[in-house]
Amino acid sequence: MSYGGSWLPSSKIFRDESKLQIDYVPRNLPHREEQIRRLRDYFRPFMMNPGSIFVRVILLGGVGTGKTAVARRFGEDIDGLRARGGAVIRFSYVNCHAHRTLFSIMQKMGRDLGLSIPRRGFSREELMHLLWNHLRSSNEYLVAAIDEADYLARTRDGEALYDLTRISEIVGDKLHRAGFIFIFRDLSFLVTLDRSIQSTLQHNIIKFHPYTASQLVDILWMRVEEGAVYESAVDDTVMEMIGELVGYDKGGPGDARLALELLYRAGKYAEEEGRDVILPEDVRKAYSDVMPIPRDVLTNLRLGEKLLLLALTRLLQRKKFVSKVPMGLLELEYNEVCEEFGVKPRRHTTVWEYVRNLHRMGVISAEKSRRGQRGRTTLVGLSAVPLQTLERELIKMIKEDIRRGLS
């Protein structure tokens, strides 16, 4: 049987829906030209005279303000460039929600450089030297973007951050073969870190402010120009409606990811109806169904964390009059969810680590119960998330993780 393209109905809405996804790096970034210019200026000495300076730049802003897109656009533009003396500039992007330890971060950077690194057998210091020796022997210099660096800052007193900001000293090389772009949501954690890290991270900060309604409309139309959606499928009314719902100046979060997600979901609803145009009603329906938790954050969760989050989602749906549930009750529900999916439940210490990780990522809240309540326990809750939608997404992701043998 031949599986040609003809058996798949072509979309009347989407030309290439992948261009609305989080991992797509657009050619143009409206309203972020100044941030790109400043990033280039900071790295110009590193590019012009590789090894002469250790560059560390902070991209600072809330979710969906363009930090990751700017870093990856810059990285794609410089990757493979030849500098003075035939040196080659390489780029690596690392998300700390997916790579949560210094060892895992170094592994990801090594893979991006073409190194085959086993999962075990090296200490992190040995891995640093392995990476450095490759750069030295290949006459290469690395620019690494460390995304969701807030997570690193909240683990083990920022030890991984310390090592990354001192990597040249650790390997004992006077040449600075790596520069870093650290992407943070906020810097409030700085006061809790070692003073040497504080001094390192308080310079070269590029701020990203939430998008206004008109800026979001420009971003959406730019994705249409780049081939995400047929121009005939959308009009100004739909685009401006999304801008009004999400724009910071209109009371929204100013989150471009949310705006793109709304356009994508609205297009899917129009597609389900067999229409070739997105209507305002599709946007209303998408808005009532969209989740404030970024999809890439959910995707990067471990299987056990997804199972625990599903347990919390189900508990909160059943207990409609509470916003938080006790840790003990959540753990019982987690055990039942594990049984449902045929997964062996983890012990209390591991489950508690799941809660801490999810809390560090901003996915859930976790706080000690107040004095006067019977017993002291941790109360776990979720922000304003459509629970049924989250449950559906988690079930799909859990099934896929199990199918792929992930843990």
C-alpha cells in the first residue's frame, strides 16, 4: 500500500503549523531589535578576538517576552562563523528544565559540539576538561545560552552557576574559550547566592518587557508572513482580538507564547469545523481552554513529575472548594495514578523532590500549613489553570513517555 501525501487532507488554515510552536526560531523578531543589537555589542570583542575576554550576558524578563527567541536567533546567526586566525564560533542552547545538573548541561554542550559523551563514567570536572580540550584542539570557541537559569540558582546554593561563571579558572586556561548567555525570569534570588556569583551576574543585563497589544499583533502577522497560516484564513479582527486579550497594556500578561498558542488553538477549532477562516468565536473558545503553563515546561517534566501533577489536577477537580491539598493526600492520589498507568510509585523522599522541582519551576505552589491547623504539613496547589485541559494534556504526554520508555 502506498502512503503518498494525497491520503492526508491538506489544511485550509495552516501552511506550516510548526512555525507557531515554541521551538521555532523566527527569521524576524519584531520589537526586539534593540535587545539583539545589545547582545551583539556585548559579544563583539569575543567574536573579533576570540579568547581575549570572558563574556557573560543576562537576558532578563518574564515568560513569553522574547528572551529565548533572541538568544537562539543570535546563536543561529553566529554558529559556524570564522573569526580571526581561522577560529570557528559554535553555539549551544541548553534548557535547565530539561538539563538540571551541571553534568547534564555539559553533556548537552558536548553533543552540540559533536562529541559523543557517555551518560556515566566522568566527573563534572573531567567533563569540563574534555569539552575544553575539544575546543582547544579544534580551534573553536563556544557561545552557550543557558535558559531557565533560575532553576540552577535555586538548587544547591547556585553551585552550577558558580562553576559555569568560573569555567576558565577551573580548567586552568588563560584563553576564554566559552561565553555565556544566562536567561532568567527574575534576579530576586541573587541575595541568597555567594557574593562572587552576585558580582558576576550583576553586569551586562538586557531587560525584556512584556509585549503590548499592538506589538503582539505585529508578531502574529510576522508569523503569517513567514508561512505559519494562510493570509486568507485570518484578518485584523482576529489578530487584534488576541492582542487585546494578551497585551500587557490591556491588562494581559504580555506573553507572546500565549498569543501564538491562541492563534494555533483558534486555527485548530476552525479546522475541526471544516472552515477556511478563523472567527472571533474560535479565539474565545481557545482563550477559555489555553493553559498559562508553557507547553515546553510540561514537556520537559520527568515522567514521575507528570504523574504527580496529574494526581494534583484530579484531586483539585474533586475538591472544588479548596485551592490547595495536603502533601499526604496528594501522595495517596499519586500512588493510584501510578497504578493506573502501570508505573511503580516512588518513595516519599523522591515524591517530595518532585514537589520541590515543580515548585522551583513555578508550576505549582507549595507552602507549610498555618499554625493552628491540625498538624503541620505542606499544602500543594495550582494557579489559575483550566484543570480539565491540563489533565488531558498530561495523560497524552504520560502515555507518550511510557511508549518511548522514558522515566
